[in-house]
Amino acid sequence: MPGARARRVGRVASDRADKTIIVEVESVRRHRLYKKQVRLRRKLMTHDPQNTCRIGDLVQIEESRPMSRRKRWRLVEVIERTQLTDEERQAAFSTGAPEDESDGDPEDSRNV
């Protein structure tokens, strides 16, 4: 049907910005040559006018007009609220790598 807007379901990966959330949408495709199922993940910037979403929520989003340089989706509804605490949310969706506790000695990194 012409004019229909695409809708996606995904999890909120970040809610740091004001009125903006980053939603991670996952899809499964078959590789053309190897015929293996390949999982694709895409992060979409989404407009959340009331700042209602939290990290880990399952949401439905819809295409919309451009609202900023990278924000082209808007929140339709929150399907499921997360049951995580704030500390658990930050740990589950943190983008930083764990710090290495070695003192820089190359012998520590070898498997003995």
C-alpha cells in the first residue's frame, strides 16, 4: 500500500539524550552465497517527546519526517517495560570495554 510507513520493534539501547532514544532493531536474513542465517543489528535514533522510555524497554517505532540529521523515526508505543534496576541497565548496555588489570608486562598476556 503506497504511503504506508515502516514499523519496527526493538530494544532501547540508550536514553541519554533529551527527547531522543536509540533503538536497536534486529533482523534475520539469509546469506546469498552461504545460505546461512545472518543476524543484522541496526541502531536507529528515535524521537521520544515525553522521555518515557528507559534502557531495556521493548518499543515499537515508525518512520517519520526528518527531525534532525540522523533522527528519522518516532516512538509509537512502549510494548514492554524493563524490570531492571538503573545499575543493571547500565551494566547490560554499557558501551565501554572492561578495563585490563595487567601492568603492561607482555609475559602476562601469553598462554602458559
